Amino acid sequence: MKYKINLFGITKDIVGSNITEIEISQTADVQAVLRELKNNYPKLKDIKSLLVAVNSEYAESDLVLSENDEIALIPPVSGG
């Protein structure tokens, strides 16, 4: 299955685009998608508190994904 992932902040800088796609041979959960992204882009492993949103809601690592889900990587945000 193909999954489209929206990227923000540092994740966008690491990947070099605001959207990327990955393909996994079977239905995947959030953890499997993160693992594949980190294999494809090893610098993502350096981000300690990387969150995933699915369909505009924060997702747990065991959430099973559909090919049509809107997936986003949410890096840590600092402000002041």
C-alpha cells in the first residue's frame, strides 16, 4: 500500500519536500510507517519527540492506517 505523508518543520528539511510517499507491502500501522520513513531518511531518527497525526488527530503507534488516510509528521515546536 502507498501512504502519502505531509511533512513540517525539520522533517520537511530532512526529506527535502513537504510531501513524501512510501510503499509498504501490507496494511501498516503508524509504527511501521515511522520505521520505514526512518530507514529511508536516517536523520529522522535524531528527532526524539516526533508525533504522527492521522486525519488531523494525534495517532497512537498501533493505529492501523488506510491508504486514504491523511498522515502528517509533527516535529517538536519551540516558541517564545
